Amino acid sequence: MKILGIESTAHTFGAGMIDGTRILSNVWDMYSPKKGGIHPREAANHHVGVAGGVISQALVSKPDAIAYSCGPGIGPSLRIGMLIARYLGIHYKIPIIPVNHGVAHLEIGLHSTKAKDPIAVYVSGGNTQIIGMDNGWKIFGETLDIALGNALDKLARDLGIGHPGGPAIEELAKKGKFTEMPYTVKGMDLNYSGIMTHARRLLKTRSPEDVAYSFQEHAFAMLVEVSERALAHTEKDEILLVGGVVKNQRLKKMYKTMCKERGAKLSVVPDELAGDNGAMVAWGGKVLFDKGFQIKPEETNYFQRIRVDTDLAELFKP
Ligand code: ATP
Ligand code: FE2
């Protein structure tokens, strides 16, 4: 069965096609704001502009179903993906599968790494969550304020090194020295706004390299600590890293050390499937379709604020 997946929740418009368990194509185009954060209308305009080209490259043969990210995300961006999914569904007379974007990150992580029953760490621009499977996806811990990717993007903006910030901070950090920063972990949850404010203040007296390095060391250690606690609480012995931030080599190394010390297995989603992309949505769609979930094109809808434990079948009940 061939599924075309459409991703448009935030900055990236992507389309990817799978056939059974194989990825046939995965094409995306990312919007980078010239200054400031993502502007919803500009992001949506970007998606409108690139959608035709991205979809014609990704659509390598006639699909049997269309999957699209129905949330969470930015309203105007979500709307573009939903409408394209709807019209393609009508055109091809095929079913539609709405997919939870966060769950798509998790499912492509499982599929690409063959992880079985991990503690999953979903860390991206909008999310920082420690998740496990317990009769469906359950959130065990999360950031109580901003997401780690968002914090990296904001810090990079202060430094004037562009968007996305994560890769730029990673590069800077390679030449930095350590300086103490706030470290806030509360049981299974964590906070990033305190360390953010501190890092911004520190930029007046320390080099960008030192701030980048020390920010990474503290922020990543906090995440590793709560992940290790989740392993201990649940008695699971496997970590799965998913989301755009896990492309960071330093983050992977810190998890490698922790997992080695605990005798736990570490699985990391490959870089090309880590950030927002259409193939992960197609795969997320397949997982749902196999469970019997599909809708008609005219039933498509989107939701800005769903979470990985939201029951989509309930939301799309006619
Ligand atoms: P969500 O899944 O929450 O909707 P998103 O759509 O922003 O968020 P992704 O594309 O999965 O998600 O992740 C983008 C984030 O990943 C950005 O914040 C970006 O800075 C970060 N990122 C990308 N590469 C790296 C890297 N090498 N190191 C750290 N962060 C990175
Ligand atoms: Fe994402």
C-alpha cells in the first residue's frame, strides 16, 4: 500500500511517500524567518509557494491513501497541509488519514531503529517530552515552560546567528569553555526559561562560544537526568531519541554515556528522519490505517494543541 504523507505543522513543508515499510521519497522545504521567530502568515505563504514543487517531486506513483499532520502546530500552516490532503483525496478518490505530528516523530523512530519498548525522548522546536508506551503513548515528564529547540533558536537569535539555531549553537559550542548555569529539574519535569535568561545575561561578559557550550552542557544534562529517572521508574532498558534536536552530536554522546553506564540500549532516529518531514507522516498514517482509522476528504480538520496522548479517533468522530 502506497501512502503520501504531508507535513506542514510549522516551518517545514514536506511530502514523502512510502510503499509498505519502504520509504520511496522524502522531500521538504523549510521556511527561515529573516528576523524574529516564525511568523504564522509568512510560514503559511511559504508552504503555499513550495507545495506544488515538493509534492510533484515526492509523488512518485499513484497513492492509495493520503496522510497529513493534523496538529499540533500553527493554525495557518496546518490549514495548508490539510487542504492539500483534502483535494488530493478528492482527486484520487482515496481515503485520508489524519496523523498526530508528535506521534509521527515517535512512530518513525520506532520503525527506523527497531526499538521495541523504549523511553522515548521527543525533543524539537515545540516539544521536550519523556514518553513511554503504556497502553498507548503516555507522557512521563516534560518541560514546564519552553522546548529545548525553541530555547536554542532564541539563544541563536540573540547571537545573530540565524534560524534554525540548534546547528549554529552546536558549531559555536565546539570552541567554548565551561561556566556554571542554573540547572532546573523537578522530578520528571524540567525548566528551560531560567537557564535561557541566565545565558542571555552572560552574553555581556562571556564569549558566545562559552555561552553556547555551557548552555548545551547544562540543558542536555537536565534532559539526560530525567530520561534516566524514567528508565529507573518504569524498569525499561531502552532509550529512543526523536525530533529535530537529536541531530546534535553532543546530545547523542551524552545519552550514549548514560545508556552505557546503565546497560541500556540507545536508539536514535537517523538525521534525515529527525526533523519535520513527510515520510514520517506517511508512516504514522500507515500505523493508524492498519488499526482501521481513516476518514473521508470532507472530514479533514486540524487541531493546534493536541498532545501525543490525544485520541484522534475521538476527535474525528462524525
Ligand atoms: P515540533 O515537533 O515540536 O512541532 P518542530 O516542528 O520545530 O517542532 P523539528 O523539525 O523536529 O520540529 O525540530 C526543529 C528544531 O530542531 C529546531 O529548534 C532546531 O534548532 C533544532 N535542531 C536542528 N538541528 C539541531 C542540532 N544539530 N542541534 C540542536 N538542535 C537542532
Ligand atoms: Fe516536529
